[in-house]
Amino acid sequence: MIDKVTRVIDSHCNESALKFIDMVQQERERQDKKWGEQTHSLTGWFAILGEEFGEFAKEVVELDCYRSPIASREDTIKELVEVAAVAQSIYEQYFVRDPNESKT
Ligand SMILES: [Mg+2]
């Protein structure tokens, strides 16, 4: 399975896609170190994802609408990566590691 995924990634992903995947993986590792293995209800995950999405939205507004001098593309990308990392965590914990939870 992993070999197949690796072949698909190698043949279809451009450099920016691979960089994004790498950033998400690094963020996942950072979150695991910070929080340990997380187990939440789907509602709990929804709240966490919503919080991260809100942080991304704040950066977008400051960068793109207000053109705030403290806003940066790097901070906006960081928040976007955090959204993706939480989405990956939801998939891994709720739908793969604890599949019975997804039936409630
Ligand atoms: Mg965030």
C-alpha cells in the first residue's frame, strides 16, 4: 500500500505538492510531541478543526483584506498547514485507528 502511494506521489505530485505534504507531516509530528496521541469524539475534532480554521481565516483577513504590516504569507501558510494536519489527525484517529467510533 505504502509503495503504491509512494509511486503515485512520485509520478503525480509536483515539487510544491511534495513540500506541502512534508510540511503537514512535520506539523503532525509537532502536534504529537505537544499533545501526545489524541483521541476525541468527532464533535471534539470538529471544534479543534474549527479553531484552526479560524486562525487561518484571521491570517487571511489580515494579509489580504487589511494588508496588516504584521501579517505574513509564512504565518498564513503555517495556519493552513495546521488545518491540514488536524484534518489528517481526524482521519487517522477517528476513521482508521478507532473505526468503531465512527459508527456512533
Ligand atoms: Mg493554528
